[in-house]
Amino acid sequence: MAGSKDTRDILKRPDEFITISGKVLQWAREHGRPLRYAGIAVAVAAVVFIAAHTYLNYADRKGQDSYNKAYNAIAETNPSEKAKESAPEAVTLFEEVIKDHSLSKASALALAQLANLKYREKNYDEAIALYRKFLVEMAGKTRYENLTKLALSACYDAKADLKNAIELLNSVRDYPLLKETALWNLARLYRLSNETEKEKEALKQFAEEFTDSPFLPLAKARML
């Protein structure tokens, strides 16, 4: 129960725009509100940071050390040229963690980090394959399964595969911590798919359940 409460706090704390921070808890605390409102793509990074907070302490030492080295390569990055320069090094390091420390829990986290980097490089098919592997690793861990499905939806959305993106969003739309994000983006994708009635249904549910959302006026306007 405590873990669930911690995650709820992480996802609801407000602050500034999404960036990649060097500290997991600091990142999660400062960027919870953009996770919910900036679009589902940010969930790609969120999967990694939230999962890392829970699991990394249990990884074997060698795997963890290798993971930390790879993580540090991107920990202080941002959308600048410096971030772009560090990405190839991070990709190589995370690939080494997966290959050389496959039995450690750090290896599973490296899958998600590498998927995030592939997403940022717009290599969506590779990102999807990695997130699928990570999803298998997280089997039975509902929080992480759902976050990963949200990340997968973002990948399919980015490559204009609306059918798969919608299917994945529908699979998490009833999960409390992700419901707001899922409903809002479902409405958007239904609109792009010309499924007007389903869009209105999603918007109606969104408006009824999230009365404090800054997107509420827009949701109501689109229901007209």
C-alpha cells in the first residue's frame, strides 16, 4: 500500500517542464504534473524513472555499477546539443548492461532506458521491441506493466499507428494513476481516426471525472 501511495504522490506533484534529471526522486517530484498534461510521450521516460526508484537497490553490484555508468551518461542531459552528443554513448553503455549483466535487475531497467533513447532518436520500431521485452520483465507488476503500455502507446502514436496506440490506451484507461492521461489522449486519437462518437464518449468521461483539469474547458468545447 505504501508503494502505491508513493507512486500517486510522484505522479501528482506539480512543477516545471519535462527534462531528464540526474536524480530519480527529484525528477519524479518536479515533473509529475507535466507527465499528466504534456502528452503521453513523456510516459516513455516516466516508466524508467519510477521503476528505477523501486528496483535498482536490489540489482547485483556489478550490474548496478554498469547501469549507473550508462545512466550517468544521460542523467544531466537536456534538449541541447550536449544531450544529442551524449546519447550514442548512453546507447552503447545500456546495450552492454543488457548483454553482459542479463541476470541482474539492472538489465531489465536498461531495456527501458534504451527504449527511451531509441524513442528520442525516433527509432520507434526499436523502441517498441525493447518496451515489449521490458513488459515481459515486469509481468505481474501492475504499475509498471501499465506505465510500459502507456509508453508503447506513445511509440505507436509517434509512428501514426493509431489502431495499436488506441488499443494500448484502452488497456490502461481504468487504471487510476493513468486514467486522466489515457482518456485525454484517447479522445485525441479517436478524433484523428474520425471516430467522432468514441471521441465524445472519452471527452464526456474525462469532463465528468477530472473537473479540476486545465483541459476541462477544451474538453467541453469539443463535445459540442
